[in-house]
Amino acid sequence: MIALTHIRLELARETGHPEGDHATGYDLYLPLTADGHIDAGAWQAAKADCLVRKFTSDGQSAVGIVRHGPGGRWDFDYDDGTSFGDEWGHRLDAERFVQGEYVSIRGPGDATHTYKVINLVPV
């Protein structure tokens, strides 16, 4: 069995959210290397267990799968009915998931937002 990590991301400070937003973000369940990168080899072996849950301050949520897309891009696919992800991480293949670091995610309408890594918990 592949070890996964629960990664909690919350919206970082931005225009309209000067303090960030703890109620908007993502819960990711991914295998990580010892230095905090997504482990693509382990993902291949456990991709059915690599999930994303998006949550918003208005109480909406969506659950989907994390896919390794074209060009090494990591996609979040909520409907599994398309050949591409609904959202994707900007350079997640190069990012380190370490508490306090920041990652960017591009969503619908090509809006990109920055999220802070709040915590990482082995599952």
C-alpha cells in the first residue's frame, strides 16, 4: 500500500481577502517524496486513492481525482467525464508541499489563486 499525505491548502491573502480565507481551499490526498514533492511513481500505483476535495466559504464542496496530465501537469478532475482536468496546479510538479509554503491553482475561467500549505498529515 502506498503512503498518502493529507495536504490542507487555504486561500492566501489576495485582493478581496486581505487576511486570506480559511474556509476556501483544498484537501489533497497524495503520495509525497521525503522532500515534499508529489511522487509521480507512487501516484501511478495508487492513483485511484489520490483525491481532491475543494471547499468554499459559501459551503460548496466538490470531490474529484488528482490526475497527472499532459506535460507533467497535475489536474483536479471533479466530473471524470472529460479528458482534461477542471482545475490544475501551476507547476505542482516542481513545488514542494511544506507547511507555510504557497502553491497556485488555476480554476474555471483561467482564474489563478494562491493557497498556503496549512498542514500535512500522513494517512
